[in-house]
Amino acid sequence: MKGGNVNEFIDHSTYEEVAVMYNGNKYFFRGLLRDEKIGQYTYEIEFWSDDVTESIYCAAAKTEKECMEKFFNDTIIEGKKFWDIEKDMEWVEW
């Protein structure tokens, strides 16, 4: 991961909001959120541009661990998994 340590990024992106640049595009990782009403965790990624902000990925599960496992195993950006692209992502201030 450019701009930081990948393990620190994972820690930060799990519990707070962070942004990355990948292939010239900015992505906003919303972090792990708990919806008490339905008893579920979500982890969402948004694509940001000057014209558009749109959700491009969302994992949902009953536990934090299950939600994060989905995040690591699903395709999240441009049809790729996190571990396939993390070396090319740049952790940036948002």
C-alpha cells in the first residue's frame, strides 16, 4: 500500500473512514458499521468524483468477523479483491 502500512490501513478502515486512490480514482471506505435495529454489520466503499458519489461495494453480516471476511474475499473495486490491488492503492487524506 502506497502512503502507509497495509495493516494500519486495515485497522483504520475497519473502525473509521479512510480514502484511497486507485487507477486515478478516489474511493472512500466507510468502515465497519453496526445497525442495532437489524443486528447486522456493514462495510461499504464509495466511488468519488467531482460529479458523482456512488456506493460500489457493501458487505453485510451478523458479526464483525464475517463482515470483514466478506470484504477480503469479495471483489471490491474494478472486479478485483483487496489483496490483489492493495499494493497499487494509495492511502490519502479525504
